[in-house]
Amino acid sequence: MKSKIAILGFGIEGESIANYLLKKNYKDITICDSDANLANKPKQFKYILGPDYLKNLNRFDIIFRSPGIPFQTKEVLLAGKKATSVTRYFFEHCPCKIIAVTGTKGKGTTSTLAYEMLKKAGRDAYLGGNIGNSPLDFLDKLKKESIVVLELGHGQIEDLETGPDIGIILGVTQDHLDYHPDIKTYRSAKHPLISKQKKSQIAIINEDYEGNEPFLTLGEGRKFKISTRGETPLGAYAHKQKLIIKTDKKQLELIDASQIKLLGPHNIENALPSSLAAFLSGVSKENIVHVLKTFRGLPHRLEFVCEKNGIKFINDSFSTTPETSIAAINSFATSLILVAGGSEKHADFTSWAEAVKNAKHLKQIILIGLTGPRMAKAIGRDGRIMLVKTLENAFLKIRKFATKGDTVVMSPACASFDQFKNYKERGEAFKNLSRSFAG
């Protein structure tokens, strides 16, 4: 292939694009990355590195943008139709149905639940996006009867020109304010998932979240609503602890919420859309219920680590927003020791601080990292607060006052980049310290 191709950003998705293009016999591939000291540089590619990596993009025929580079970047916009992305390319070339999930949190759990339900039903299902593999890794394996579930973040959606067969919008709350100027812009970046849908397609939208209303008016797809607060005329909802699906033709009671294996009432918000998407894709009630009763959850999401001397340790490192940390606090009724804090995303901690102050079962609040002082200030005077620098320091405190019956949960409400490579590394550190404590 003679086309000149640029790949903007050489992270996980950038590498996936490069490998896919090599398989398709593209030879003239240039990696453009802001990191002047990029460590991984395969010899078969050309490189433009450093602060000027986005200059003169008009020399290329096709430009693949990685999610970390905003679609609204001036140089990307000037590239016009030459610019694309993995998600956009995949949507345009996928031969089968796509279920795509987005939202601030819960995307991974919802996507995986839907995928497991489809697999349980014997479908030729694939899981990709932010979870599982890059969709380009399995694009060539797909057949018309296959079905793909994608977990997508804001940076993977904003340039879409084609909608998914089923698009799921979970709660969209404050996040990535280090990337977007405000929450309105962040929400708008997710609009194309629904606004590009056709009449034959379906949108599943959680109506419980303030700010999700505009999604109900976007695109031509048929709208199904999700709610944990009451009945919806078309969609899925929780009523008196029962999970119920309601379509034009039938109302189906699935399961009592107490039978769901996942920890925390917030996971009902993930169980409802995944069950509805699976049902609308032809999965039986029996297969849906089986997965809800047996799926234990993903790593770093309220993950049980160990118990020693009656003290439980729960890893919720994936909690990088105030809302998810609030959900973690509300998932427990017994004596709780909370570890929170991390790197700065400019989140508003007001609602989180109120939840902390009102949580009478919170025995101690250990705040770590760069955001620790700001979180402590948001709470105000409270004798339960302890400020320490590192996770290791937090465990020194835990050893002194944790007693039988306590649950220690790390639910940071913040990113991890001040002390860790990512949330996974932070979660593994917590698990190692917990096991050492319990050993």
C-alpha cells in the first residue's frame, strides 16, 4: 500500500493501529508523538517526536488519532477527512452488530456483563475497547453473525460518524476536567455515540443522572431508559429490589437485587443496561440471570483482597472520581476505614466531603497523595482524618487502629499518577500491602 500514514500517539492504541496496518501491507507509516525520548521505537516506522509532532500533517494521506489527543486539537481539525481513529475505522468496517458502552464509571463492568451473557448464550462474541483487546485485533475474525461489545471513553467517541446497533449511556458525571474545560464539553464528547444512530438502532440511557437528558433527544435510534428509582415505560428498572425489563411486547422480572454477585447497590446500574442489551440481542432470561448470579466483578472494582483477624481489605483503585468513591462508601454498613486521595484531576470534592461527613460508619479517613490536603479541607474539621504521604504510610496507621470487624477500603476518588503508573499498579500495591498486613 502506497498511502502515507501518520499515527498520532504511540501508546497501547497507537501500537495496535501500527500492527494492524503492517498486516495490511502498509509500508509508509510515521509515528508522531510528543515524547521526544520515546522508548519503544520499532525500526520499520518513521518518527516525528517532540513538541512539533503535529506540524505539517497535510503531508499524510491518512491520519490515525489516539484517544489521548483531543479531536478538537487544531491540527487534527485542519486535517479534515484525512483524520480518523481506531473506533471510527472499526465502526466503518465492522461486518456485525456492535454494542457500545460509555459513561463516567461502570463501563467495564457493564460491557463485561453483556459480553458474558452473550457468550453464555453461545454467541460468537468479542469484547474490546478500553477493556479486552483493541477492536482492530479481532476485526478480521468477525463474521456477519458475530457480535462485538465495546467499552469506549470520551476520546474514542468524539469523531464517530456511525452509531452502534445498541449504544449504552451510563451516568455521566464530572471527570477528565484536566482534558476538557468543563463537564458540558465532556458530556458533549460522548454525544456522537447516540447522535449518529439510525432508526433501526437502539439507545439505552440511564435517566437517573442529571445531565443525561440531552441524550434522549439525540439521533434517530429508539430510546430505552434505565432507572433504579422507579418504573420506566420502555427499558429496564429496579422496583422493590426486583430487576425488571419492559419492552413493547412483554414485561420480564429477572432477579432480586440481593442475588446479584457484584458488591454494592451501584452495580444495579450496571446490571440493568447489560441485561437489557443482552435481552434485545436475543439472550434468554435464564442465561442473563446465570451471569448476574455468578459474575464476581473486575479487578480493582470493589475487589475483595483478603481477611485476617476479622479485618477485610477491599481494593477499589479504579475509583478515580468522587462519585465512585461515594458509591464505595455506601456499599458497606459496618465499620469502615477509607483510604482516598491521589493525583489531581481538578474534581469538585464538595459532594464527596458531604458523603464522608454523613457516613457514621466511617471509623477513619486516611488521605494520601497530592489531593489529600484539598480533600481534607473540603471535609473540614473532623477527628477521623489522617493525612499521610504514601500508601505505605497509610498502612502504618491502619496497623495501629484497625480492629476485628473493620473493613479497609481503598477508594481514592482520584487518579494515581502522582505515585503510580496507573490505577492497576496502585491497586496491586494495595493488594500486596493488604496481604502482607494479613500475613
